[in-house]
Amino acid sequence: MNNNLAEIISHRLSIPIRQISSTISLLEDGATIPFISRYRKEATGGLNEVEIGAIKEDLERLTELEKRKETILSSIEEQGKLTAELRQKITDCYEPSFLEDIYLPYKPKRRTRAMIAREKGLEPLAAVIMRQDGTDPEKLANKFLNDDVKDQKEAIDGAKDIIAEWVNESEKGRNAIRRIFSYEARISSKSIKNKETEGAKYSDYFDMEEPLKKIPSHRLLAIVRGEREGFLRLSISPDDDHAVEQLERIFIRGNSPSRPIVEDAVKDSYKRLLKPSMESEFMTSAKEKADTEAIKVFAENLRQLLLSPPLGQKRVLAIDPGFRTGCKVVCLDSQGNLLHNETIYPHPPQSQMSQAMSKISSLTEMYDIEAIAIGDGTAGRETENMIKKIKFKNDLKVFMVSEDGASVYSASTTGREEFPDYDVTVRGAVSIGRRLIDPLSELVKIDPKSIGVGQYQHDVDQSQLKKSLDTVVESCVNSVGVNLNTASKHLLTYVSGLGASLAKNIVEYRTANGDFKSRNELKKVPRLGEKAFEQSAGFLRISDAANPLDNSAVHPESYHIVERMAKDKGVNVETLLSDEAVRKSIDIKRYVTDKVGLPTLTDIITELGKAGLDPRSNIKVFEFADVHAIDDLKVGMVLPGIVTNITAFGVFVDVGIKQDGLVHISQLADKYISNPADVVKLHQHVTVKVLDIDHIRNRISLTMKGIS
């Protein structure tokens, strides 16, 4: 491990270097973030997943920077220009933009105007002019006339090109312009001529200007998309006169005869070289910042969705609603296995309502159904109304379930693998039902971008987005824990230390040998070695194992501690798990060793009290008001709703019609809110009031303020 990197990360994140160094060592040894945060608290000083993730990101970024330094040093050395001082300067640099500034004079370039001027022998002339020592530049220029330089003007113009490049490559000059861009740059967007009608959705940005450092991420991403689609033209610029003035303070000396030439070169350098370079740099930086903020919102939404309350192991009848093509109905057992499927046609044009109701009633009795899941897409509300008219013998709960991504799953390789003999409509209905039983287990099979909980997901850096969302999925799967004997290959893939290959091997072993009887049996799975066992075992559960600890988050490496606690109390492990009074009487300080400290022991006692329990909350039934279309709404109407998406500027709420309404961030509470996620959660049941209805653009404005 590079100690310099640990020191830099420590300084950036304000975390003591000992904790940084220990965390880096664990990461380099192949430990995962969930494993480190849960089972190595003594080593990290109790750092959480977010902090460990930040350390990992910084380490990766700095490691890439080190590789870039090696490339730069090699390039300069090949040119024979690498001095000891320059090497040290590059080695000590940890800011990417500054590193590139150092490299700029040595960076291989395409054929530039300054390069052509040098080839004509004009660099000595440029050097004298740049010194501004009183020499007459025009007289001096005559000495440089030759077959390639025809006259005095051509000589001075060539010298200007060389000076302009020097100004552009000056670290002092670039830093000055960078400071000005940082504090004063404004971003503006203009409409492309004759594209206004076609790009009407970007009309808010047809003539927009604001400080770059203040533009919200969602607005920047919107105008970047508008530019990409050909409707907007963007620019980033500070006050040009002020920028040139700052450069002149650096490069102009006195009132020598050379001054006008240097002034021209400075202005040309700014306009032609420096400004475009800085505009590109700051646009990239602003976009990266906007991407990070958008991905952060997306990731938090995904986390909330994946950790949505499960119905649990209940027998479910699921319906994927439709009008013309009918409603696909499936019956699932408590494990989500498909028992039956068929299609009903209760809605126009067939309108076989009574037959459909009779069929649903019959199926619920035949398969002893305990709950009904209805997709919330097309014909969802109409299907819900039909179901509520049926007089079931048992008290069946009816749930509206998000369809987002169900069609993606239906057509995916995963969907085809699970149901090779059924078409996409059956797979979609099964997915809806399984989402009710266990959202996490089902949603891990779908690309997170298709689940419908983000904004601008196609506009942000795709590799960064995937990395962030994969991290969220891994975190959620491991925080809940996975039933080793029922989990799908796709769910097991996200368990700490496993991955796709080992997940496949586990399923194949389970198929060939039957259910796992103990965690220790994992070691018999092909290619699952000690490291993978260490990283994964604590997150895998076996509900009916001989050792009850196999159904807890207590890691096998700590079983001996629990057994000693039980022995000291004169009870068995089962009693320790079931008797809170016994657990409370344990003095955990007695079990502290040089390897196991109070954080781990505290966690063990906590986990003993909730072995086998799902950490997610309980699901609640929700009912919409009697509204079905935008024309049913009236300003001032108070309605129940469900939060469907959270963005930086507000939240979208489903009130029971096709179009979600927007509660702007300013309408979320009777106090100032900087982050909507501080007020609401995804799928939260809320009460909203209709503020405004835009029938032309099909938009609904809602508020959560002032509702008693």
C-alpha cells in the first residue's frame, strides 16, 4: 500500500489515517464493503458502508492518477526533457488538472501554428519579444526573413503564435484563468434557430443564463440533453475582458515597443487556446458533479425500492392488466413458483366482466390464495375496481404493484431461463406477483435503470451509474440476508464474496445434493474456497439448520464466542437466542480479546435477538380516492397518494390516475427543505392537495403543505 495515498485520503475524508490504512489493507486483501463494515469494525474503527465506499472510490481514483503519472514521466523521459526537479513536481502532484498543466508543454501535439513558426526559426524572435526589454521588434524581425518567412509581418505573426502557446502552457496563466472560471463563469443556453417548435420541451432553456457554480444538477443535465438532441447551444464563460486583464498582469511588462505584440498574443491565446480549454474542463467538471448528484438520488431511490416491505411467503394471485389483449392471471405458491396461468377479458372491447370475476373467485379458492397483486400500468385501476367487487370467502388483501421493468424482465435471458415454456405475458405477471412476495429477490433480476426510480439515467456517466447501482444492490442484499436454500442464482450473485460463477455453482450443488444443512457445507461447493466462505457465510441463512446460529447474522468465525457465552450462563445456544433476559445479563467485556472488541461483541448480542427476522418493515394496503383521469381532479382537492419517484427538485406522487403529480421541493413541508429524501421515502403513503392542473401539457402540481 502507498502510504502517501492513505495520507491524502485521510486528509480528504477527515478520517484518521490508521482507519484508512486498515480499510485499504482489507480491500486490497479482497474483502468486500459489506463484510468490512459488518465484521471488521475493530480494524476500521467502526466505519460504515458509505465511508468505506468513499475510501475505495478515492483509492481507485488516486491509483488511476498514479498510472497517469507513470505514463507522463515515461513520455517526457523519452523526449530527453525529464529533470530531477520535474520528476519530483509530477510525483508530488495529486490534482488531475494541475498534473495535465505540468505535462502540457511536453504533450505530443498535432501540428500547431506555433510549431510551424518554430520550424521557420522564429522561436528566438518570440523569446526576445516576450522579454519586452526595449528591443525594437520590427527591426529585429528583419533578421529572421528567409525563404519561409517573406516579410516582417509574417515573422511577427509567427512569433505571436509561439508566445500565445507559451501563455497557454504557463501554469501561472492557466491557474489564473481557472480561478476566474471557478468564481465567475456563467453557463448560458440558447435555442438553435428554426428548432424552437420541435424542441418546445426545452423552452425554459431557450434563453437561460446563470452562474455555473449555482446551477442545479437536474437543470444542467436537462440542457446537456437539449444540446445533444440538437435543440440548444451551450457556452461557459466568465467576463472575457477581466480574464484577459488578469493574463496581461502576468505577461505584460512596462511599455516597451514589444508590448502591443505581446498584448495581441495574450488576447489570441485566451480566445483561441485558453478559453476553449477551460470551457471544456469546467463543462466536464460540472457534468461530473451533476452526474454524481443525480446518481446519488437514483441510488437512494433504488435502495428504498429494494428494501420495500415484502408480503412474505404467501400464496399470491397476480394480474398483469390490459384492455384489448386481456389480463394475464397467474397463481403462485408461497415460494413464488408458478402454479397456474390464464387470460381473462373483463375490459373493453370484450367486456367479459362477470366471467372474469367468476374465474378470479374460483382461482382464489382452488389455490388457497392469500393476497392479490395487480400491476399498476394500463387498465390497473379498472382491474382493481373489478377485484373489489368480488365477494371472496376469505379476507384477501389487494395490492397495486409497480410494473416498471416487468417487461424488461419478461424479455430478458433471465426470464427465458426461468420460464422457457411460457411467453412474455406470463413472465410479466409472475414478476408482478413475486415483487409483492419479496421485492428484493425479484428486482435484482432487472437492470436498475429499468425500474423507474431515477431521472436522467441515460444522460449520466453510464459506468459510474452501473457501479453505484451495483453497490446499492449488493448493500441491500447483504443487509437483509439471503436464504441459502431458496435464493435464485441472480440473488446469490450479489452476496458478499460470491459473484455469478460461485452463485451458479451453489445452485447446481443445491440441485444435485438437496438443501444445505449447515453453512459449513458451503465449503463443498466447487471453487468456493476459504476466502469466499469468509466473505459470504455471515450473509447466508439456513432457516432449519441444526445450529440455530446458521440462521443469524453472527459470522461462523464468532460461533465459539456465542457458545462460550451460553456455557457461562448454563444454557444452550437456543435459549440464548430466545431469552432476552439471559442475553441482557451477559457482561460482554469478559469476552474481549486482542482480535475481538466491544463493537463485534455488541453486534453479536444484537443479532442474537433477531435471528431469522427480516429487517424490512411490514407492508401496508393502500387505497386511492375515486379519481381515474386528470379530468376528475379539481384544484384544492385533497387526495391520498403514493410516492413513486424522488428527484433533486421534488417528488412524484401517484394519486390514482395515469399521470403522476409533482410536489415541488418548495411544497413538501412548511419549512425549508434542501433534500426531498429528508421528508419522504419511496412508496410512502402521503396526503396531497392539488395546486394546479395543466391539461395541455398533462401536468399536475401538488402540495403537502397546510394539510391537516
